[in-house]
Amino acid sequence: MLEKAIIAMALLRILSGSIEIFAAFLMLKFNEIEKALIINSSLAFVGPLILIITTTIGLAGMAEKVSFGKFFWIFLGVSLIIYGIKK
């Protein structure tokens, strides 16, 4: 039987991928560079948000298996990824 955290993480990734595919279809439909850039820029919000949520769900599912010190390093790593994306 699948764990609830795994199901939630997978569903979020499916949602994220569906949003990406829908955005690609919108770009093709509008066929304008300006609108395509707006759509693409909007996706910059979705990606990091999904990353944070799925990581949080995964960490919550592992809470009893991971020490506090490891949580710190995982949080730091995710923070650096987000910082790198934004800068």
C-alpha cells in the first residue's frame, strides 16, 4: 500500500506537470511573444511553490526517521536552491 505522503507528492507533481503542459498550449494558442513571456513568467511562481510543498510533505512523512540536524541541512539546501533560482 502506498503511503499518503507519497501519493500527495506524486499528485502535486502531476498537477505541476499539467500546469506546464497547459501553459505550453496557451503559448501556442496566443502565438505572440509578449503573451508567451507572461505565461512563462507565471510558471516561475509555480515551480518553486511545488518544490517547497512537496519537500515539506516528504519531510513531514520522514519526521520520525530524520534527526533535527539533518532537517537543518535539508532546509538549508532547499533554501539555497530557491535563492539560486531567484537571483
